[in-house]
Amino acid sequence: MGEVNGGMRRLGKGALVTEALAVLAEDSGASMADIANSIGVGRTTLYRHFGDREALIAEVARQGARMFTDALQGARLHAGLGLEAVERVCAQLFTVPDVLTLMFADNPIITDDVFAEVEREQSAGPGAASTGGDDATGEGGPGEGDPVEVIIRRGQGDGSIARDVPVEWAAMYVFLTIGSGHLYDVSSRSGDRDQSGRAAALELTIRAIRKTLSPT
């Protein structure tokens, strides 16, 4: 009983979700017992908060989608040339490696359906109807679409991105290249959270995107 009480004192539900996300990024098949042991709480703490593993995974997925969206918005999507904004997107998304792992896994936990669910939640949140500017996923008003597509169009308009590259293809290329760079870092990591290796992987990612999208 003391173990459960100690765990509850240390971590509330939100913190448990964040810790579980990191555990699942290391082992997506981790059981409730594995997750509890890695976090340092009793299994009963997890069951009390989430009921079962499926519910915990759903909470982790939603939290990961929110973290991804927050990182994306941290890229200052409005500022500078379009290609510069794309490069900032790369840098910002590299700051959430566990989220990227759960998105690019063979059996991803964070999926398009989860992003759609989180977007609906945010759109229905307090003040959502009265925000005249940025929405949760785009850089302009509602309906402008994928934020990466928005900044690619802007880049084509300001001349920093080649105009003959289809916008949807370019956005998918950026996303997949970020995933490839992240997975390269994970697979080649010589030590736990090797920051020098991650910086090198980010540089390779940005270089590839810049070479592909820049006007010739």
C-alpha cells in the first residue's frame, strides 16, 4: 500500500502519461507491469488512473499528438522565408524524439486518427470559436490546412522553395525525411540520448530538405 501511495504522491495522472510515453518509446510492447516498474510506481496506481493498458495507450497517444502540435507551433511558422520556417519545423520536431518514435514505429501508437481526435478536442475547447488568428494546426485561420503545406506555399511565393514541386508531395517529403533522420539517430546512437549524434542527424535532415526544395 505504501508503494501505491508513494507513487501517487510523486506523479499525478498527467505525469504518469508523460512517463509512460517515454517507456513505450523504448518498448512499445511494454506491459502495465513493465511500465509501472520503469516509472517507479505500483501497478495498481496505473490501473486506478487508467483502468487498463488500452486506455493508458490512448492517453499516451493523445499526449504525444499534443506534444507534436506544440513543437510544431514553436517553430514560429509565420516568421521569415518559407524554407526557413520548414527548417525550424525540423529543429522543433527533433526536440520530441519519443513522440517521433511512436509515430514512425512499425505499429505506430500516434496515428492520423489520434491527431484528428486531438484537433477536434482543441477546436471545441474554451475560446476556440473566438480565436481570429492561428488555429491548433495551421498558421492562419481555420480551413487553411496542414501547417507544413501552408509554409511551403508561402515559400513558393517568396522564392525560397521551388515552384515546380507539388505542395502535398513536398509536405510529405519533409515529414518522412524528419522521420528518417530521427530513426537514423536512434539506430546509430552510441550512448543513451547522444546529443552530438542527434545534432548531426538534424543537420543531415535539414541539408536533404534544403537541397530538395530549394530552387535550382
